[in-house]
Amino acid sequence: MTFRKMPVVALVNTVSNILQTPVIDRTGLAGFFDYTLEPAPPDPSQMRAPGASAGSPVTAYNFGDAVVAAMQEQLGLRLERQKAPLEITIIDHAEQPTEN
């Protein structure tokens, strides 16, 4: 994943979408940056359950875990699980606009 001239919030939003959980930017970094994030591909030797034969189905590869590890190793950014207040907008009703 390559980001060019993007604020940290763009990276945060991408990671939030990958992990399917809110991610809050607490870096304090302002401005625009270039990032290249290369999550490790699945290791074929670790994709089978222990003792499984070569024809057995593979276990799931967790891309989210690979992204979190890459952020730490490649960008020096650590994700920590915390409880934090979030602003949430709820739309309980929507209608087509009327002509004026």
C-alpha cells in the first residue's frame, strides 16, 4: 500500500477500514507524508493446521494482523487497544428532497 502526500488521518482511516474497528490518530503529526506499507504475505508453512496433510484446507490468513505488524515494523507506529469516546452520527430518517 502506497500513500503519497497524505495526512496521517488517511492512513488511520485505511487501517480502520481494514480492521473494521475505529482507530484514533494520537500521533500529533501534522502535514502530508509519503508512506509505503507492505504487510507480510502469508507463510505457506504456517497455513496448515498442525498435523494436517498436504491436502487439508488452509487456515485463515489474517491480513489485519499483518497490517498492524507492518505499521509497527515499517513505520514505527503502534496500535493499542483502548476504550475512548467517539462521536457517532446516527441518521434515523431520510427522505427525497421536495421541489421548491
